[in-house]
Amino acid sequence: MQLFKVQGMSCGHCVRAITQAVQARDQAAEVQVDLAAGEVRVASRLPAAEVIEAIAEEGYTVAQMM
Ligand SMILES: [Cu+2]
């Protein structure tokens, strides 16, 4: 499980965009988005750097938390 701080998420569209961006790189990835906290949890085989890249490509500012 990886935890990321993501800035700029505001609605269901953002949730879908981020989920699909990560799952495009790992179909089996599990993505949980907490809009209120600005956090994204990802369970996947992807290295954190690749998750960050996928989310950043959607236009969000992202950093790994831990
Ligand atoms: Cu949105």
C-alpha cells in the first residue's frame, strides 16, 4: 500500500481520472481516493515513482507521503 498526497482533486471526475491513470499502468491496481483529505492510496505492483508519474500526467500535483 502506497499513500500519496495529491493537490487539485475536487470531484468524482478527479477520482475517475486518477483511478484510470493508475489502472492503465496496472489493471489490477486498487485505488482509493479521499477527496477531503487530498489523499490517494494505491495497492499495486507499480513503483511509487510510476504512480506519481501517472497521476501527474493527469494534471495533479502529487507527492508520496511515507
Ligand atoms: Cu474533479
